[in-house]
Amino acid sequence: MAPVFDSCAVVPRHLTVELAHNILHGHSSCPTDQCARRKAALFFLMESRRSARGTGTDLRRPAPRTGLG
């Protein structure tokens, strides 16, 4: 039987902040220690926030538009 792509056992290879938030919303009732998908999303968001902290980037807000692109 093929895995269901939104199941707790299937972790996406490439997460984005938006996808991680969507996973947390969709798996909000899952225990983090039993849902690999939720655990990966939480870890990704914590690491993203930690790495952005040193650059002064706020991941909660979109980057300001410069008009250059």
C-alpha cells in the first residue's frame, strides 16, 4: 500500500515556512512525539526562526518591497 502524502509518517523533503504552518494546522490534534510530519514542521520553524534571529529578518512579516524586482 502506498503512503498517503498527508499522513503523519510522510515528511516533505523541502519545507517552507508556509508549508510548515499548514502542516501544523492540519496536524494540530497529533501528539508531536508520535507525528513525524508535525515534529519536522516544528523543528523547521524553530530552526528558521533561530537562523533569522542573527540576520535581523522577521519571518512573521513579508520582506519589504524595494521596487527593484
